[in-house]
Amino acid sequence: MHDAQQVNNNLRTSRLLNDEPDRFLVDRDIYRDEEIFELEMKHVFEGTWNLLGLASQIPEAYDFFTTHIGRSPIVVSRDRAGELHAFINSCRHKGATVCHKQQGKTRAFVCRYHGWTYSIDGRNTGIKDRAAGEYPPSFDEQSHDLEPVKRFANYRGFLFGSLNEDVPPLEQAIAQLKPFLDLIADQSPYGVECIPGRANFVYHANWKLQLENGVDPYHFTSTHPSYMQVLKGRNAAEASVYSALDPQALERGTFSLGSGHNVMWGPIPSRDARPLAAMEQELEERVGPVRTKWMFFARNVTVFPNAQFAENAALQLRIWRPLAVDRTEMTTYCLAPIGEPREARLQRIRQYEEFFNPSGLATPDDVANYEDCQRGFAARQVRWQQGHQRGSQRSTSEISNAAQEIGVVPVASAIGGFNMGDETVMQETYREWLRLIVSGARKEIA
Amino acid sequence: MNTDLAQMANDLLAREAWLLDTRAWSDWLALYEEDALFWVPTWLDDEALANDPETQLSFMYVQGHRGLRERIAKATDIRAPASMPLPRISHLLGPVMLVSAQENLARTRCAWQTLVYDPKTRRKNSYAGNYEHELARGSDGTLRIRRKTVTVINDEIDSKLDFFYI
């Protein structure tokens, strides 16, 4: 492990990004180097706002769910007054995790090791045999509460946390992301909920392969023709949104939304085939025709650094946790508008399973590709990734009509036909990625 | 009568596993009734399996020959990255219990395990759980699968999962 000074010197030479106006390339070491992985965990995941989950996962007092920020195990809970909390899942005494389930309900957390107790909001409520413990006087000056996540905030039911307190306020960090979060939250007057049931998986490749693939239109026709073939074989009554896909006829756009966030968007055929079609009239009345149109677009939204919302026929929230430079854990949820009609909910679940599940007809092909990439990255002599250049001629900082109509001011946009397959959308994300690592490393040596 | 049915059920389940392992997809499909259901529920939490596929997520909920044919088509499409190459699979079934039997309908349970070996990465995985089969005797006297429910105990999937891995 290099010391921070040496790391900083390396980074200051922009070794990792070749960021020229006409030539944006990333060094493949960002996907395969363990020291860079360590820097990412410390300064990206543990250095900025992460998406933790949804408030609707913990609707009642004493509900909780667990997740991670970087390497840190986290509990998110709702207290008896209805307030939400996020704290580190580690007993203040000797460190054991005190919450052992992915989600549930509990009055208190009790550490199984020496019996320290905590309330649902993480406050210490008991130290076993405290009076008999002959503690030093300073013991009372130490907080024994489960350590709160330094920054914790809720935007319309989307919960965010940062282990680093030196971050911009959430409202600022997600300023241009908000219109896209709104397009999810407003699909029902009551917001969205997670369908019960877990379909999680681990893949053997770097987390940034998923990050990129989510906003990669270029891969669809070469990775998923087998899925398209299956859809073509169905009759009209079973039409899926991609049944009539004609890549020549569709538009696709990407926006860089600041702070590493981004979105790929565009119209999809077979609007009637979507579960959301059941609510179309109500949507038009409540949110208007423009936002309804955008709700019927395919939208893949990156919440940098750790999550994406992917929406075509159904809506997925995927949260990734890097386990190693070449191993990534995916926690995935089928989200649905609260109060959705039963028939539409049923259709949504089947369409979700088919496309988004690791046991479905599409995601396995993406995963196979990520793992092939990771194997190819082992060739250290190939340094530069050529994967972020498509769309360069269309990449602009000008505000398009599309951006204006949805109320967003992108840092960069690229809009063209489906076949353009924009890749420039990742450039701003990688600039933010590098900025977090450099500023984090600099603070360490300061 | 029950012995005969138990024997037929046992043979059917053994044959199904063999046909999956040897990738005899058409013969495997023929073991299923036209409107059969192949269901792999997810876990709701550490203890409870999903029990309502209409409101809870499944790993797979495949209806009828039409649905099963789609999965076979996907698994055998050489353009699909996940299918090229296919892993080698070996199914191991525990003793088959006859849970209930009427004249033309039987329910069975058994444990199952698979070894999934990917010749490309030389990685191996093992999945395990139990099967519940509903077997119906047709007019020609043969037993076919009306419903197969597959429980997977190790539900954190390693990369990907297909119908013949389980």
C-alpha cells in the first residue's frame, strides 16, 4: 500500500484518466488494480452520499433494514415517533454486529456477546453490570451509542447516507437527479414500494462494469438478441415493451447530472404492454402529459456511486456493494407504484422476473459479459479502455429541449438515434470518481 | 397400487434429472403437461419462502410448454453470452417421498443438489433444496408433471441461474 503522498503524486499526474477533449480514455487499472480499489472504497463509497434504500421498506415504528456504505455495515430504522435513523451495525464495546437480518422489526438490539443493549434509534440503553464494572472515570465521557452515519437524509422517500461529514448537502448533490427520482416517486400518489422477495447475486467482476452497463445502449442488440427472439415469438396479447423494437426508429439520450449521477433515457415501443399503462389516465391528470410521457420512457438512472434505477417494462432498484476488485454483490428490488391495480402488479412481477432477475432471460447475459471483461483485463499490457467515445460528436453542454421539458440542467448531454449507443455519459462520472479519490487522498496527507 | 405409483413417480423424477443433465430438452419438455407450471419461489427473509407468486417475487414462474420452450430456446441460443458455453450439470436426488396419491394424481417431495461446472472458468457451484412435484396420470396411463416447485436454500446466486441448474 503506497503512502498517501505517493498515491497523491500518482493521481496528480492523471495516470488513470486520459482526459483530452478529443480523446477520453480510462486506464484499465481502474477495474483491476487492488490499490485503486482500496482508494475507491475509502474515498468514493465511504467518501460521499450513497443510496441506502427506501423509506417504504420501513413503514412502521421499530422496522429496520440493513445495508452497507462501502465496507461499513449499516442499520436504517424507524423509531416509535416515526423518525428515521441510520447507524453503524457494530457494538460500541467489542464490535460485533447487533442486527442480524436483512430486514425486520425489533424493540431493541441486544449484543449477543456481552449483552449491551440499544434502542431502535441506536442509542445505548444498557451496559451489563455497569455499576460493578470498575470503569475508569473517562468511560462516561465516551458515547456508547451505535455510531450514527455522519450524514443521513431523505428525499421523497429515497434514503441517502454518507460516512464522510464533509459533503455538500444532499439537496445540492442530487439537484439534477431529483427530476428523475420524481419520475419514480410520482408513479403513484403514495410513492413506490419493494415487492417482497429477494433475488440477489454476486458476480466475478469489477463494480464499474455494472455501473457502465446500466447506461450503455450500445450493448443491447449484440448482447440480448436471444431475448429479443423470445419476445418476437409471442403474440400481440403477450407483447412486451421490446417486442417491436426497431433500433433505427428510436431516439436515445444520456444526461450527466453532476456528482457522478447520470441517466440514459428514450421512448420504448408497446406502451400498452407496460404495467404502468393501467394508471395512464390517472397519471395524465395528476402529473400532466409531459411527465407521463417521460414515465413511459425507458430510464436507467445512476445514483453514483452505488445504485441504479432501471426502468423499461418493470422498474428495478439495484444496489451494488464491491467485495473485491473482481467481485461485486448485487442487491436488487422490484419496485412498484403503491396502490397499483392487481392485474398490472401481476404483469409487472412477471416482466421483472423475465428481464431483471439473475435467473431471467436478460441479466445473465450482461453478467457473462462483465466476467469476460474482467478476464480480459488481466492482460496488463493493454492499458487504455476505448469504451467511452461513442457519441463524442453529439456530446454537448447545451440544454436540449428534452432537458428543458423535464426540468433538468445536465452538465453534459448526448442525444441521437438508438444506434448511436452513447458512451460519453460516463466521462463526467469518471471525472467525479477521480475528483473524490484525489481530494480524499489529499485530505489524508494534509 | 400405491407401490406402482410410487415406483412410477420415482422413475419419472430420476428420468427428469437425467434428461436435464444430458440436455435432452425435447424429451424433458415432454415430461410436462401442456399447461404445467414450473415455479421457483424466492425467500422473503431468512425463514419464510414466498408463497404467493402473484404478489411476491419468484426466481422463475414459467407457465406451460410455451414458457418452458422459451427458456430452452434461450439456453440453446448460441448468441447468448450466458449460454455459450453451457455449464455441465449433475443432479443428485434424495429418496422420493410420496406425499399423497389419488387414482390419477400424486404429490412427491425429495431433496435435490446440483453441481454446476463451468468448463470455461473452471468454476463450480452447488445449489440445493427440495422439489415438490404434482404428477398426473394421463389417459394413456403415463405420468407427467403438472407442477414442479423448486426451493433453493442457497439463494444468493453465483452470477446466474437457469432452469436446468436446479
